[in-house]
Amino acid sequence: MSGVRLGLCGLGTVGSSLVNVLQRNAAVIAARAGCEVSLTHVASRRTNPACDLGGLPVNHDILAVPRDPNVNLVIELVGGTDIALELVREALANGKHVVTANKALIAEYGNELFAEAEAAGVSIAYEAAVGGGIPIIKTLREGLSGNRIQRLAGIINGTTNFVLSAMWEQRREFAEVLREAQQLGYAEADPSFDIEGVDAAHKLSIMAAIAFGMPLQIDGVYTEGICTIAPQDLAYASELGYRVKHLAVAQRSNGAVEMRVTPALIPQDCLLASVNGVKNAVLVEADAVGTSLYYGDGAGGEPTASAVLADVVDLARALGRAQRPVSGGLGYTFINRNLPMLPVEDMQAAYYLRMSAADQPGVMSAIASIFSAAGISIEALLQKPPEVGQTQVPVTILTDTVREADLRAAVTSLEALPSIAGSITRIRVESLDG
Amino acid sequence: MSGVRLGLCGLGTVGSSLVNVLQRNAAVIAARAGCEVSLTHVASRRTNPACDLGGLPVNHDILAVPRDPNVNLVIELVGGTDIALELVREALANGKHVVTANKALIAEYGNELFAEAEAAGVSIAYEAAVGGGIPIIKTLREGLSGNRIQRLAGIINGTTNFVLSAMWEQRREFAEVLREAQQLGYAEADPSFDIEGVDAAHKLSIMAAIAFGMPLQIDGVYTEGICTIAPQDLAYASELGYRVKHLAVAQRSNGAVEMRVTPALIPQDCLLASVNGVKNAVLVEADAVGTSLYYGDGAGGEPTASAVLADVVDLARALGRAQRPVSGGLGYTFINRNLPMLPVEDMQAAYYLRMSAADQPGVMSAIASIFSAAGISIEALLQKPPEVGQTQVPVTILTDTVREADLRAAVTSLEALPSIAGSITRIRVESLDG
């Protein structure tokens, strides 16, 4: 059975963009696939008038698609992990290849789904799950396959990058920019999934599994959101030579793996510091290739459709020859089945700390004593003059590299000082090549 | 015949790095390939003591490798287009897959070699031919396969980027920096292949063929070298908000294709402007994905070995299942077999012009008249005061978009003015997203 007959589930932003790109670029796609790629069955709970299906009816029964004997490749763009999981399982059980853009589904159920696909002799591909249109999954799985990858550092959530970029460029407060992002459609009505780093954690766990040759481990990702970041943090960071980004990092660390999504200061002359607005980028450090970086639109209908189509064409190149596709899955037999996750307390980093200190003698000495007793070196210190009528001054400190647990203890001691008002803002400092 | 038994031809910088990475990362590579990848036969005209072959002898007869029945994948790292061409043809004729890092070979003979490979039922892969370790061939051939690509703009020659970066950062002259690059091994004893843009033209023609679905057309690339660029050009460009890079551009242009390698002013806030030293980057503009960028080490032993191994693992993933590999070649049936190349006279761009003008009344008016008569708008003009004892002043002009032929005519008229001394330096201005 040669050629590809697509069954599309979901006609939201990505689904309707996919239909449009598939029509607009039909000749290019057929030439690259080496065979006909046709839309055979479309299902969606709602019809989408923005979408010209050329007379094809929209089936409201999504599970009819994986059961349709005329379909040999199912595209899952329903989202979520309820009906999406059910339909992907049904597709695999019926011997159909699957392409999905669903990061939550892959991060949470990927280990089982890849095993089910392998047993059924079909592929499950998910380029669109990470980095929108940037082909980062293919790059990690295939483009850098001769390397041992040491570290991934990515700006992989467009919402938080839009918010931090606008806060810095326009000197505005978090809450105000978030409201604007919601009005522009860059943030959901309930933005916590993006703002708290859950979305980025899903994507990071997928990239880390491929990079390190281990099973997916969504529970291993430590996350911090961006809601404690104030405009003055972005300004002080700039004075110190940094930009603040919501950064997802996975790295090998003394036989363990460290995965975290946190705000981070990154050197302003490194390329990641110039990734603004809703753009995404992933920096990869690997032993043979060195440092490389992949940049582009991390979300949106057509960029995501581009990634879905890359998977479709990959599968079609094999299906057109009646071969079983090689691509998809994690792209390896496990190299590291039981890599331990580094607990957050043991992670090490330099830190930026901002506190409000009483403008009186002895305060700096008290602060310095706490760092000294904790064995933490101070790399830089900014103290600003008090504003008119204020008795508190902002003090900003960059520490040397410190173990997270030691830093937390020092922050607790600092917050207990009578001369320190309120809580201390702390942001990791990430040193990066390239 | 499952598993991959490599025949390696060439033990220079890339060949010996390949042997080292293959040993160091043997477990990772086998896990990703899904089968054993072993070095079976090595040939080189010279032995390389930096290379531990684990007792494997070095055959000085390179053509014995493609004839060895124990080898099923030949890696060509000999370079040049004499023996390399012969050995690749021999490998294809003997039904062996080929991986090469040879951009000249692919750019000049790719059309024939891909046809020979297709006829023989084998693959020829060449990720390492462009962009060193950056997986840009895979990205264009597979990662963006659902897109119509409009434009590629790349910094794809490390030598010229090193020279221009050092000229700018250290305010030094071209000839002096070139000598240093030669001492550091970043430039050849005869640097003209890099400096004049021939190397970049080879790489650009390969990327353009894949991007636009057309045969390789190395003769269609217009090239200008960087030897006329002076340190003051980099300084004036900076005042105007630009950096000067040796830029390779391929774009669709009114039903034709425009391919050129020239110095270019690019906006200093775009990511390509921050690509310095021997780093490479390629920016891609495509209809669905928008603007994306790929950055990394564009040369060197291990980055190039990384790209060679990516091809080896891709082929191994299929060979391990006794399937014919899908990847390699140009990755399409021709979409555009007869796309015309745009002659350089018809290319359009804004231009930076620097001239030495007499410091006397009427000169600016004479200059302005020539632009006006040619229908060329002036977008910006910098006139510096004369240095002590000088009667000439440097005048720098940014024009609006103009047809190349019209610009050349205007420059000829300007150079004929008695008040203009010497020749006029002209550099394209490239407008870029991202």
C-alpha cells in the first residue's frame, strides 16, 4: 500500500494551518515525499470555517479516523491527554503511523507509546511537540547522532519570553505585560501552564531523553516561574552584563542528569540573550560538534504545521517505497536506562540576589558576614543610593558558584536580618558558550 | 547483510578526527544506529600518527576500499575532484553507499553522482559538505520539507568571517589579519579559494539546489571577494547601524533564482550580525516556518566528523534493518528543472558606497546630480571633516534599492568626476528578518 493517506484529528489553529499548507505546497510536498500525500479523513469536534477541505466532510467522531482502513497515517492535533491518548493508542493498535504535536502526551505517555509503536511495527513522530517549527527533535535524534551531548539550554516557551522581553524593552511590570499577552493571544486565559514552566518542562524532558539516551522523565524537571521577576531585576542584570530569560536546561552532571526550568541571567553577548518576543532557540553543547544553536518560531499555526509536515514527509519517503519508516520514537536503544536525576538541593550555580536593605551603618557588614560564614564568595555588588524619602536601598549581589542548599540557607539567614525588608529575589546565573 | 562496515578514505584532519570520535563514542553511535558500526578498511596516501587505528593497517591504495567486498559504506575524505571522483564512482558502481565531506565534488559533479547512486540503488550523503557540524543539509532536505523556501542567507566560510571579525574588533587591515589567519591555520597558503568566495559558492549552490528543488548549478553563483574591504568601511557601517559580513545568499526572485556570495552590510541587531570568528550560520526564510537560523562550528576536524557520522548513522538505521536508506541525494524529484538564474546586472539591492571627495564647494552637488539623473535615491550620507593637511574627505552614502546595472553606471560616472579620487568601494546592503 504505497502513498500516504492522512487522517487528521483536530481542526484548531494548527489543524487548519496544516490543511492550508498542505494545499498551498502540494507540489513541493509530493516532490519531496516521492509519493502522493492526500488528506483522506478529517475529524474534529467542531468544524472550522477558516478551513477549505475541498468538499471533504468533517467527522465529529474522532475515533473513527484511526479505525478507517483507508488511512495509513494519523495526525493527532486534538491536544490534551484524554481523547488524544485514546486515539493514538487506537491508531497504533490498528497498525497506523502517528504524527503528533502534543508535548504533554509525549512527555507523560511517550515511554509506553513508543513501546506500543515498536510492537506494532509503526512509527510515532513528534517534531512539532518542541520548538514549533524549529527542527530540533530531528537535530538531536539524527543531526548530532555521533555526539555525546553534554548540555541543552533553551528558550522554549514563547509566552514567558514575550513577557520578559516586553518587561525589559518597555520597562513594564509583569502583571501588566501578562494582561497584554493574553489580549494578543500569546498567553492563555489561565496562563499558569506557561508562566510556571510546566509547558517548558514537558518540552525539556523530551529533548533530554533523546540527547542523553534515557527514558522520558517528566517528574525529574525542577521548575520555577517568572512571576517574581521585577523590572528592576532586568535593569540591574543589564548593568552587570546580563539579560534575564526563562531558561530550560538539561545537563550531564557527575553521572546524573540535571533538568530545570527557571529564570536565569545569561551573558548579554551570547546569542540566546538576543532571542526576543515569541521566538524560541535551543543551544546544544556536544563533544564533537561543540556549541550549536537552533532558532525560529516556537509556536503558531503555520510554524507548527511545518514541523508536522516534516514528520509526514519523512514517513512518506519510506511508505512510498513500501518500507517501514526508520524515523520516529526516541531514535536509540537506551544507552542510559537508569540515569539518576540530580536533586535540586545539589544543583550548583552562581546566583543573582536582590534585597532591600536599611540605609544605615553595619548593614553591609552583616550581609557580608552571612556569605562568609556560608563559604559563598561575592563576585559583584551593586548598591544604589536611596530614593528621596526612602530609608531602604536596593542591594544586588552576584555570588560565585554555590550549591543550591547552601544558597537557600544563606538566603534564609539574610531574610532574618532586621535590616533586610521583605523577601529576597534570587535568579540563577547561567554561563554559556556561543 | 546487516550492520555497517565502513571503508574510510583519507586520514587528514577530518579523517583522523572521525576515527577518534568513532572510538570515543562507539556505544552512543551503536545505540543510535541500532546496529554495529565498525571500521573495516582504511586507506590514505599518507599514514597519520595522530590516529590510533587499533591495529588496522593503512592501505595506500585508496581505490582498494570501494572494491573491498567487506565494506558496505565508503567515506570519502580525500578532498579535491580527481581521485575523490574516481573512488566515489567506483563505490557507487560496486553498490556501496557513500558519505562525503567534499563540497567541490558535490557542487561540480553532484548531478551525475546522484543519478549514478539512484541507478545503483544506493545513497550518497554529504551533510559535512556545508556548514561543518551544523546539520543544515538535513534541515533543508527534511526538517523544512513542507515549506516553500524563499531565501537562504549564510555566513558559510570561516576564513572570511574570521578576517572580517578581527578587522572590526581590532581595527586592523585586511592583509595583516589574513597573514595572522594563515599562521593560525584558519587560511590556506593560497587563500584565494576562501577569500574570493569560491568555497562559499560551492556550499551555496548545494543548499540552493535542495531548497529550490532544482539541479546543482555552480556556474550560476556570482561572487565577490573581501579584499577591497577596509577597516574604515567596518567603522562607517557601524555608525549606520550595520556589520559587514561575507554573505552567501540564494533567493527566489520573479520566477528566477539569484545566487551570490559578496560582502554585505547586515543590520547589527539581527542574529547573523553576531556570528563572529570561525563560526558559521545559515538563516532560512520559508513560507510556513517563517525565519529560522542554524548556528555552529563551520569547520574543524571534530565538527566535520560529527556531520559525517550523522550521515553514517542515518544510513546505518536503514542498513541495520536490511532496508535501502531513504536519505541522501537531493531529497526530491525535481520541482524546478529549468529555473533561470538571474544575471548579476538584474539583481537589486541597496548599496553602501565610500568615496574620497575633494573638500571644496560644488562637490556634493555634483555627486547628488549623478544619483538624481540615474534615478537612485540617497537614504543616508556621512561626510567626515578632512584630516589635518588633507584636501580630500571620505564620503559614505547609503542608496535606496537599485538595479545592479544602474548602480554600476552611476559608480562609473562618479569615478569620472575630477573631484573624486581613486575608485569607489561599494558593498551591498542586505535586509534580513531575524
